[in-house]
Amino acid sequence: MLKYVKHDMLKLRKKQRYSQAQLAEEANVSRQTINRIENDKYDPSLGLAFQLADILGVTVDELFINKLPVQSIETPTSVSAMGIIEFSNLIIISQWAFAFADFYLD
């Protein structure tokens, strides 16, 4: 199963030399929230995603969107229910990000 959405928060946090507690304080959330995001146990709200990306000096795409592997771009020979769900999640996340950006940039 391909995982389209991932995050690089742990790697970026360490690159910026933030502890979980320091990043949590900057983002006005608990350290446990940062830990749960890094361990894929919590998906941040759109606002928090933008805030974390800003603090870490990257875009939301760079922080949370994984590039699709080349083989996943090829036309599939069969369609599975999980593939449809993953693709629809990718579309929803894209629409969510564009709506948020459109709202705040206008």
C-alpha cells in the first residue's frame, strides 16, 4: 500500500535544533501533540500545519506531502478500494490546502 501523505517534521525539527518542547511552545500546543504528529498518531489541523511549516521554515507541501513514487504515476492495471481511498485522500488534502491558502491570501 502506498502512503501518499507523510511528514518530515522530525527531520526538520532536528535540523532546526528544536526540541519537541521548544517547537510545541512556539506553536502553542503541547509537547505530546508534537510527539503524536511525529509518530503518525495525530493529524494536525490545517491551521497548525501551516503554523508548523512556518516555524520550521518550509511550505506545508514540504512538511506534509510526500512526492509520489514514479511507479505510482503509471496507469494501474487494476483498481483496489484502498487505492481509491488513498487517491481521494490526496485530492481532499490538496483541496483543503488550496482553500486555506485562498482564504488567507485574499
